[in-house]
Amino acid sequence: MKSKCHKQLHRCPWHSEGRGLNIVILKVLGCCYLIQVCSYFLITKHCKWKQLAKTTGLVEICLMHPLDVVKTRFQIQRGKTDPTSYKSLGDCFRTIFQREGLLGFYKGILPPVLAETPKRAVKFFTFEQYKKLLGYVSLPPGLAFAVAGLGSGLTEAVVVNPFEVVKVTLQTNQSAFTEQPSSFVQAQQIIRSGGLGSQGLNKGLTATLGRHGVFNMVYFGFYFNVKNILPVNKDPNLEFLRKFGIGLVSGTIASIINIPFDVAKSRIQGPQPVPGEIKYRTCFKTMATVYKEEGFLALYKGLLPKIMRLGPGGAVMLLVYEYVYAWLQDTVHHK
């Protein structure tokens, strides 16, 4: 299983001489990845996983953060009676732009930027390590991919949760961008009022564990299983589309399955309905409360912007991951 997995990861559509769709997309992505790719040449002695992690996540942050802000705003509203309720996706974009300006869509962007290197490094490095460990256990290859993804997601959640607490706090602040505190000041305020534990910088950890664990389990499990089943195309453009399509479906399905954890996380880490009173405390209790008071569909608030972000974003991330992985492997072998 191990050799098969690594063989699959070493293949990449960009190694061919093909032109067309893949070249066009690479030109678009090239500007966003330039700084990150150049870092490899500047820090060649560092761990290859660090460079791989930096490269694969930059586009998602630069281009997709406004959708993350919109998703969080939908998830914290408690129904049509909520005075801050948004009527539709377009209404949410329009309202944020009118009340908070263009920079309102980039509230809380610094924590994800700071977390990008450790987050991606942990995601992909631990996925590979868990996959190697599972190679010693008699698990079917398909199940091994899913379990390795689950392990990588749980590990990733522990690293990223403090950044998520600060990010959600800033994203849910509906004052003008220039009037809200900086990320560092916000982090200090959270630590001062709640400490480093479950009421402070690690608030909502169980929900974050569920969100990342379930997402990575479905994301990696579905992608590598389906990719190994569907026949490889000799045409580079068709092969690119095959992998992109599988990645798109992987990110979409994972988003649909894990969004109840995401809603619970936003409720726990975001503002409480009554200032000074904590209504949302634990993950599953929050889910139960939302279901009881607002109905089943409330657990899927923010699904559309989430899919718009993590569907294509997930496809791009896995494709670039495979390309950069193969590139780094070739670079190391040629030294």
C-alpha cells in the first residue's frame, strides 16, 4: 500500500508537455504562489514539508477569505428575528460592503496567514506519517487513507484552534475595520479575560477537533480512493481535469458532512446571545441547542459560501500539493 500511495503522489499533470487549460490556470495561480515558491530557493536547507505547506495554502487565504467572513456571519445569526440577519448571500456581501467597507471582507485575515505554515505542515506531514504507520496494520488501503486523514485533522485542530478563536472574534465584530482592535490586541484581550484554556484562547477546541477531523477524513479518504479507482488519462489536460474534479467533489462532500461542527464552533467562539452569559459551551450540546431552537437546517448555515471556498480551494490545494511534492522530491534527489 505504501509504495502505491507514494507512486500516486509522485505523478503530476504538469510534468508533461501538455498545454491548454492547465497552463492557463497555472498562469493565474503563479502570481499568488510566486513568493511562496521562491522561499524554497532561499531556505533550501529547511524541511521540505515546510516549503510544501507554505506553497499549497496561499491562494486559499488571499482569494477565499471574504467567503470565510460571510460564512461565519451566517453561522452566528440565530434566525430571521435576529436584527443582524442576512436575507441571502448577495445581501450579506452588500451589507458588509455598505456598513464596513471593502476591508470588512478581510477582517481576521492575519491569524490564518500566521497559522498557514504550521497548519499546512501539520496537515500534510502528519497525513504522510499516519499513512506510514497504518502501513504496518492490516487495513484496506481505502480505510487507511480515511484514518490517516482523521488523524491529521485532529492534530491540525490542536495547532490551529487558538488562531481560529482570534479570527472568529474579529470576523464577528461588525464595526468598521479601522475601529476594531488588531489581531494581537484581540488575542491579548481574550487571554486577559479567559486565559489560555477552554474559556479563552482554546475556546471551542472540541468543535474544532470535530470540524478538522471529519473534513480531513472525508477529504483525503475520498480523493485518494476515487483517484486510484478512476483510470488515468494519457492526455495531460484530461488528467488535470480528472484530478481537479475529484478534488472539487472531495472538498464539497467534506464541507457538507462537517459543517454542523463548523456551526457549533462559530457559536462557541463567537459572541454569545446575552453579553456576560455563556450559552454555547460544548460542541454536541451546542448542536443540540441549535437544532432544538432553530431546526435541523440551522446546522447547515453558511454551507454555500463554505462550499464555494473549500470546493475549488480543496481541489487546487491537492493538485498543487501533488505538484510541489513531486518537485521537491526531484530537487532533493538531484542534489
